[in-house]
Amino acid sequence: MSVTDRKSCPEIPRAPTRTAEEHGEAARHSRIRLVVIPNQPIGQPVEHPNATAVLFLGAASVLCCGVLGPVAWALGRRALDQIEESGGAYGGRTQVLVGYVLGVAGTLFMIIFAVLFLFILLGGNA
């Protein structure tokens, strides 16, 4: 049997097609409504790549090394901006926010301790 021999092949029944009006009528009567939320990614958001680093740097700036405070502050601000611009694609906002606040606090502690050190160094009496 050749490809061009159509008489020997049985005819495959096709489903009836709807017109645009019938399709619109069926859609109006259906009870399922799809809600489309624009610019929302599907699935779980991915944690921002710097979220853990910002948290670590912020905690280290408060606990032991105040010089890391401005680094955590700058990285945290950049990461927060990127999370906001991503429209939900990036997660880890809480981690970044905590690291950012700890970085600001570590920077302030570093400045306060530096000023106290200078007063003690220059004054001689404490």
C-alpha cells in the first residue's frame, strides 16, 4: 500500500469544531475561572545569592569585627533592591533585612568605639 492510495485507508472521524461564538458561550457558562496574576513567577522563589553572606557579615560586624558593618550594609542594600525588582523571583528578604540592620548597627558601634578610643587616647584619663 502506497502513501498516495487513500481508498484503502479508513477515514478517521474528527471531532466537531466550535465556532468562536459557541466557544465564547461555553466559556461564559463554565464555572472554572482562571485568574492570571501578571509578573508573578510560578513555583517557590529562589533565595537571593547574597542572603546568607549579608546575614553572616552583619552578625560578625556586631559580634567581633565592626569593619564588616559597612560591607554588610552595602551588600544588604543592593540585595534588597534586587529582591524588590525581581517581583518575587528572589526570596530571602528576611535574611537580607536582618543582615542589613545588623550591618548598620555594627557600623554605628564601630564609630562609637572609635570615638571613645580617641577620647581615651587623647585624654589619657578614663
